[in-house]
Amino acid sequence: MPEDPALPRILMRPRRRYRCLALPDAFQPPEAPAGQARLTAAIRDALTPDLHPIIRPTAPGAWLCAFLHAAPRPKRAATYEHGRPGTIRFTPRAAALLLADWRHGLLYAATPRQDALPAFLAALNGTLFPGRRPAAPFQTLPLDPDRLRLLSPQDRRPGAPNAPWAELRLKALAWREPGLGGARGELRWDGDGFDAAEPWPERLQRLTLLIRPPGAKPGAAFVAELHRGGDLLAALSPHTLSALAALIDHAC
């Protein structure tokens, strides 16, 4: 069956939780079929033998490597057909995703289960990154939400046409008290939390931000969640990569 040309866009459209990594210098765009075959074989060994690869450029300086496979267990859904209720049993599609943004030196990786991420990343050594030793570690970026306290109004609404965003708004933040079972808290704003009077709490764990790309209408903004420790919940697309790269730079 021929591949749907819109499938890469469909895969990237949902927000996913990505691990943000520094792109190793050994990266080579997987343009050759032989290189794509070696990468797919390594991912099969790491995850599951039954997967479908999609490897292609998605933006200038960015490559998507997606590996579709079946979810671990089937699901049921209620239906109503031929005048009566019923059920169907189906196997959902899961995906391990990797996006290499070498213009900004970033590597985004996501797997359906967090415990599968180390094996997924290890399979990139010697395949997507020729010459790296099999156990070479990847550098998780030390994202720190507290660093965004330092953004000035000019940083958040720069106005320049070449700025990474036209507007950056704070919509929510979350924190957690120390200790086992420490209390959690969250603040939300209808407007912009950066302009709110209340001080930010200590021990921030997550910021939720509304980002409007340059030249975009207010309704074309997108949401990103920045998590302490290296995770980003966002949709990756040609329209969001530059803004997300700038956000990550401010948080490191």
C-alpha cells in the first residue's frame, strides 16, 4: 500500500512529550536508502520487529524519523451500526519519533513509553550517528523553568520580523514541594502570567506558554509546556521549530 504523503504532518500535529537533547556532531542526514535500512533494523532490535519507518526531511535543516508500530494491547470502542449498538476491537497505532534539527543543534526524541527511550536512543549510535560508540550517552538539555523569570517585556514581545516569536505569554505554572509526597500546586491565567502581580513560587516544575510565531495572527499561536529536567510537551512543525529552539535556549 503506498504511503499517505500527509502522514508525516499527521504524526507531528499532536502535542507529544519530547526529550530535548543536544544534537551530536556526528549527525549525518539519513538520505541514502542503505543508511535508512540500517537505522530501521537497529530500531527494530531495540523496540519491536513489527514497525513501519518514515524517514524524510520535514523542514529546512530538519529530518523526521518516525517508526510506527502497534500499541501493546488492543482497545474496544462502542459503535452503532445497522440500527443497533455494538462494539469493535482494534489495535491503536503507536509511534517512536525522532526529529533532528541541525540548524539549532537540537534532537527531539519521543517514545510511547518512557522506559523505552534509552534503548531507542542507543540504537541511533552507529546508524544515525556513524562513528559513535554503541554506549555513547546523549546529553539531555538541563531545562530550568526558573530561567524564564528573566525575560523582559521586550524579550516576550520583541516586534522585530526576524525574532523567534511575535508574542510569548505565560498561561500556567506548576511546582512541587520537596520530600516524599510533597504538595503540588498550580497557577493559571486567562491573560499573561508574566504581567501578573503574584510572585512565582519556588521549586517550579513546569511552565505552560502560548507562543505566537512572527507574522501569525493571534489565533495561530501554539502551546508548549517546558518541564524541568529536559522534557518539552509541544507539536513540532516547520512553523514551531525556531520558536521552540529559542525557548530552549532561554531555559538552559
